[in-house]
Amino acid sequence: MAGLREKQKADRERRILEAAVTKFRADGYRAVRIEDLADMAEVSVGTVYNYYQTKGDILMATVAMEVEEVLDAGLTILADPPQAVDDALLALIFAYYDHSLEYLTKEMWRTAMALAIEAPGTPNGRRYFELDQRLAAQMTDLVQVLQERGTVRRDLDPRPLGVLLFNNLNQMFLEFVKDDDMTLEVLRRRVDAQTRPLAQLIAAGPAVH
């Protein structure tokens, strides 16, 4: 019975998040009410509040869902990254970018960022920045993998280097979500132009290309 209850609980939460993704994308985050989500998920309003205290909590849960899938995709790249340093770094960065609008719109990202920045000490704020830290850690892991392979200089500390790379890709992503007209292709080109020279600086031995 306990297993069945947990399965039913997980199913209700999944339906709430699927409703949130659909409604937030279609109608805009600010226009959607908790009642709308409950109706689409076929649960009571009270059930929604059993899982999430605010609409912001639901939005942050969709961000977490996005990032968890991005991190899983990143693990595949870490297991066998491209040989060239620039290609390896960009493979991970582009995996992040290409999945970024799977569940969220630019408006949803802007709202989530604003919630985290306005109240960094709240559970939502802490959760958002924790997700950022996990992404930065994965970038650091990639640098370490490339060092072990012998393609990145071993005299470099991978931790600040990984954070530097993440901070740049994160700042460029912020520029992307601020501009409704910027396409993913434009974002990729700009980050490509920034990342390849850095890759040449940190590469062991001959230049990357």
C-alpha cells in the first residue's frame, strides 16, 4: 500500500508540473492561476498546495526539472568528451543551451531568475543557486576529465577554471533570455567565438586546431 501511495503521489506531482509547463508557456507565467493548474492536472487546489506553497515554488520546480535533465545529458558527454578541448567544452555548453527551452520560455527563466535574486535566502533562492553550483561543478568535472586525458594543462586548477567557464556561459544565457529576439543559434555563435580562444590557452601541447 505504501508503494501505491508513493506512486499516486508522484503521478499527481508529475501532472501538476506538466500542467504548469503547458499553461505557463501558453498563457504566460503571471496570467496563470493555481486554480488553472489544478483544473488541467485534474486535482484539487488543495492538492496543489500540498505540494507547493506558491506559484513561484511550481516555477522553480520546473527549473529544477530542466536542470536535472541537463545534468544527466552532461554526464553522457563527460563519459566520452570530444578529443579537442574547444569541442569538448562547447559540447557541454551547447547541451545546456539546447535543452534550456524544453520546459521553460524566456519569460519563465526571467521570472525564476528574478525570484532567486530578489530573495536569495528563501528556499526558492537557495534552490536556484544550488542548481547553478551543480552546473558549475559539472563544468569543473569536464576540465578534470580533459586534464586526466592529457589535453588540458595539468598546472591549472580545474575548480576556478570550471567556475570561470560556467560564469561566462551563464552570463551569456542571461543575455539570451533578456532578448526575446535572440535565437539559440546566435547565442551558440557568440559563445563559440569566446570559448575557442580560451580553449587554446588552456590546452596542453599544440593548439586545439
